Amino acid sequence: MDTTVQVRQRGSLTLPADLRERYGIEPGDTFRLLDLDGIFVLTPMTPMVPELAWEIERARVEAGLDTAALLTALREERARYVAETYGDD
């Protein structure tokens, strides 16, 4: 596809409606702009936090851990890491 877009006064670009529809682009979606020596590549940023949160929740349920047990294990692991990394002061 070959199309022309115009940079607005505040630096905004408007993507053509057919592209937004084809790729399911919604208001508020986030993109990364790569500058390859003057060739701009626009790629969608996939929100990883919600995806990661669901994966952690799935693993927690599969392991049979409740939230309190998970937090306790995380605190213990953090304390072990700090002791190994920075010593037992």
C-alpha cells in the first residue's frame, strides 16, 4: 500500500481508516517508531503486563498456591537474593 500522511502542527499523524480497520488499530493503541536512517518503521507494542499477569496467575493456580503463600515465597526469595548479592549486613 502506498499512501500519504501529513504531520500536523503538534507532530500528530493520522493513519488512514482502511489501515486502522485492516489491522484493528484502536484509539489509545501504542506503537514503537524505529528510525532506520530516515526510513521509519511503525510497529505495534503488545501490552505485556496483562499477559504476564495472567501467566503468573495460571502458574499460581496450577501450583495450588494461595496469594499469601506466593507473597511469602517471593519475600523469602528476595531476602536470599539480597543476602547473596550484597552480603549479610
